[in-house]
Amino acid sequence: MKLVVTGGAGYIGSVVTSQLLDEGHRVTVVDDLSTGHRDAVPEGAEFVQARIHECGELLAQSGFDGVLHFAAKSLVSESVRAPELYWENNVSGTLALLEAVRAAGIPRLVFSSTAATYGEPQVSPITEETPAVPVNSYGSSKLAVDAMLSSYSRAHGIAATSLRYFNVGGARGRFGERHSPETHLIPNLLRVAAGLEESAKIFGTDYDTPDGTALRDYLHVTDLGRAHLLALETSVPGTHRIVNLGTGNGYTVRQVLDTCRAVTGQPIPAEEHPRRPGDPTSLVASNQRARELLGWEPELSLEQIVADAWAFMRSAESS
Ligand code: UFG
């Protein structure tokens, strides 16, 4: 297929672009490089530096078979501080992109949605029927796009899939996580293992979990990427599917810390801090729908996620 990947210079977008190219697809990456890196765009992809608001001409020209839409603002705390960025980029930008998709008659779209759409659910595991009640503008902006896609697919026949990511980690060779600032747990712990920071922070030790720290469902980025290829292949015209992507297993912050210590062989000193505002106690996915609709199942363990993230971090440091 001939595909557009928005956000293909970012972490997940670059990994999925590399997987699409390996499967023989042709890929045009659109990225404004506001947070992405030009050198993260895999060789073999065409690159267009543009905002998603400005894709009309590009999409009209080239007979694309589909769009994978990753480009977004994605920091929860920033979304609380500056919600306008989230409505402008994630909602206005996606509306403009969808209009370009509709005008060009592109038949399918896969969208990066998030577990943040569920807010602070009281159930575990979380199914797609769990009420979506976001607690920050990041989650609200992604949920707004999910609603947009439902109405566009119904009215205009687009085959749309919203993939609700839980906690993504790991790397695929030279494609991995390079956020600045880094807020995610695994890269933060590995920065301490690598000697880039003195000690790690554990945010919250009074949660209602076995060891008091927050529980998350960690998914390897290549397992996540495979789901995108399957979503493209199985998509249904005129239908919008919402699908959770997670392993169904939860790990606490302390368990992740222990795994990072074991994989790296480093002590990783850690200090206890108060809860980070807005962090839910537990987010664990039911992946039954992903198994049924996409024929997908996760294959890689938390150990593999950490090992691949660690290998990526060390190679990035030495280059
Ligand atoms: N944490 C620490 N120390 C750190 C970093 C994180 O203890 O240095 C804790 C957090 O407080 C949280 C857990 O580790 O309890 C996981 O935090 P991450 O920042 O790695 O991931 P989040 O669960 O906060 O965020 C992820 C995605 C978001 C998405 C969210 C859904 O990165 O985009 O899941 O709730 F919105």
C-alpha cells in the first residue's frame, strides 16, 4: 500500500514506519519536527516537513491507500497547563487532516488513541465498553478525535480504527524513545542505570496496589506496531473500530524498577516522592477485542521491553 504516516519522526511513528517499509509498503512521513527528529525517519520513507493542518495538497496528489495518524501533543501535564495546544494540534489539526483525507478519497485511517481517554476507571481490566471519562485535556482531545472518526466513517465511508495504547516501551533497533524532557518511567529508570541521573523517582507509594506503587500495562513498541499493520489489513469501509492495545498484565512501578535493575545489572537508587498529579492507580487493558478483530496478540515480555530500551539508550549514547 501507499501510506502516509503523520508523526513518523517521533518514537512510535518511526518504529511503525520501519515495520511498514519492511513489509513492502511505500511510506510518506509528514512531521513538523516540533518534537520529532529528522534522523529518526527511516531510510526508504519520503519525508515532508509540514503540520497536519497543511496536508491538503500532498494528500490530493498521490493516490494514497491509507493514513496512519501519530502526530500529536502527548504530555499529560503539559495538557493541564496549556490545554490550547492540545485542542489546536490534536483536535483542529486532526479535523484539517480528516478533511484532506475525505477530499482526496483516501479509504482508510488508523489513529493513535490512548488509555488516557478512560480517565480513572474503577474497573480492571479496562474494556472498550468501559466509560471514557478523561481527566485531562490530552485524553479529552484524543476522545474528541475518536468521536470525529465515528461520524466521518459513518457519513463518508472511511474505514477507521482508533487504537487505544496503554504504556508503550522498548525500541526497534535504532528506532526508540528520545523525548525531551523525558517523563516516562522506563527511560527515566534507564537514565539512572546509564549514569545520566543520580537517582530515580518513585511517584506515589500509597496507592491501593500490592506494593503501594501505581500499576500499568507495558507493551513492546514492536507488538504495538504489528497491530497497526493488522488494523490496516482488516479495516472495514464505513466502520470505526475502537481497540485497546495492551498485554492484559499489570506491573507496579517497583516491579518495573526491579526489572530494570536485573536487566542492566545496575543498582538504580530510587527516592520516594508524592503522587504525580493526575496519575490513576491502575491501567490494565483487556485485549480481547484486539485478538478478535485484528487477530493480534502481544508476544514480548517486560524484560524484553527493558532490554531493548537499554540497548537503544546505550547505542544512542555512543553515537
Ligand atoms: N513514574 C515514576 N517515576 C518516573 C516516571 C513515572 O514513578 O520517573 C510513574 C508514574 O507516576 C506512573 C507510572 O510510573 O505511575 C507510569 O508513568 P509513565 O509516565 O511512564 O506513563 P503514564 O502511565 O503516566 O502515561 C502513559 C502514556 C500517556 C497516556 C497514559 C494513559 O505515556 O501518553 O499512559 O494514562 F496518557
